[in-house]
Amino acid sequence: MEELRLKARIAALYEGKSETAERFRYALLIADIATVLFLVVVTYFHGEPWIKWTDLVFGIYLGADYLARLWITPRKGAFVLNLLNIADLIAMASLIVPLFGGTLSFLRSLRILRVLRTYRVQKRLRADFAVFHRHEDVILSAINLVIFLFIMTELVFVSQVDINPGVRNFLDAMYFTVTTLTTTGFGDITLIGEHGRLISILIMVFGVSLFLRLIQTIFRPSKVRYTCQECGLFLHEADAVHCKHCGAVLNIPSDGHV
């Protein structure tokens, strides 16, 4: 009985609509952002022994969060196979593996995808911040762009920091990543070794197209949010006159905002 009450309380925090539950989820969001910011800071202290133990603290936090959500879900199989939850496990492993000599800490940035894609967090942000409601697609595209840059930068950093004199911290790695993604390619920093060439190819082949697509989405969103009064469809082309689902006449403001 006590176990059931505890499970119900945890479920209420993760899925409830109370102010306490909302504050709890915001606290999780802040904690997840802190893990990413911490990863940037520690690049300037590379090799310090305290970093691994701090990573372990974050890893325990991610593990406790994952197990709590697994415990309260009624469909555990679907939960385990969910791609975002798999990303959680990868991020958690990346924080613990360094204790045994590995270095996969750049994957912890995948953790923030889980929180920012959570429906209730997005709903709460729409309710609390008018600017988020008006520009949700643009803001989420910008977040995706930052996360993509972050992952690529960390991949460059962890693979080059000890062997490449041009990559000493996060800023050096980001400089190389951005010049590669924008096809500027100054050539003052190049990646060393076969794995360095493979990372460069990965960034150029897959990164450039994704980078340009995200930039386009930020500055020229393909859809606007306007709820059709007849059928409820809420995504339309910016210049739509009729709803593509039911044909009702739309009155989308010229600036795309409602």
C-alpha cells in the first residue's frame, strides 16, 4: 500500500497538472540545461580528476529520473523502446563510462531533447510566455540547431583534444565545426588522424544540409499556427486562404501571428 502511494505521488509530479508538478518539471528542465552548460565549462578544465566524479553525480540524477519514469509508466516495453528514452540511456552511459577510461560525455546533450520535446513542457511554455506561443516553431528550430552544433562540437573536442594542438577547448572545437558547416573552411584548424577525417566528412556530408535546413526554418518557417474554426487543423501554409483539410476560409493575419 505504501508503495502504491509513493508511485501515485511520483506519477502526480511527472504527469499532474498542479502547480507543484509544474514547478517540478521546470526544475527538471533547469537541471538538464545545467548538465549541458557544465559540459561546456569543463572543457577548460580537461583532465582534472574532479570532472569524472561530477559527471557521476549527473549520471545518477539521469538514472533516477529514468527509473522513476519507467516505474510509473503502464507500458514499460514501449517506454524502453522509445527513441527519446534510448537517448536518455545513452546520455546516462556517457556520464558513467569516463570512470572506466572511456570518453563519451558529448552524448549527454541528447538528454535535453527529451525534455524540450515533452508535450507538457511545451504546453506550459506556451501558456507562460506569449513570445513562445507566437514563435514556437522558430524557437524549437533554433534549439535544434544549437543542440546539433553542440553535439558536433563535442564530437570534435573529445576526439581531438589530446592529439591536436589546434583544439584545446570547446571554443576551438566550435570554431572548426562552424567553419566546416558554413563551408568557409579557413584551414587553420584541421582534424588529425583517420577518425578526424571521418568526423570532417560526417559534418560536411550530413551536417551542411541539416544546418542549412534548420537555418531556413528559423528565418522562414514553412508553416504558421492558426486553428481552423471548422475542423481544428492548426498548421497551415503562411499564404493559405482555405484550410487544406476542410476547405473553410481562413483569416490568417499577415504577420502569421494569432
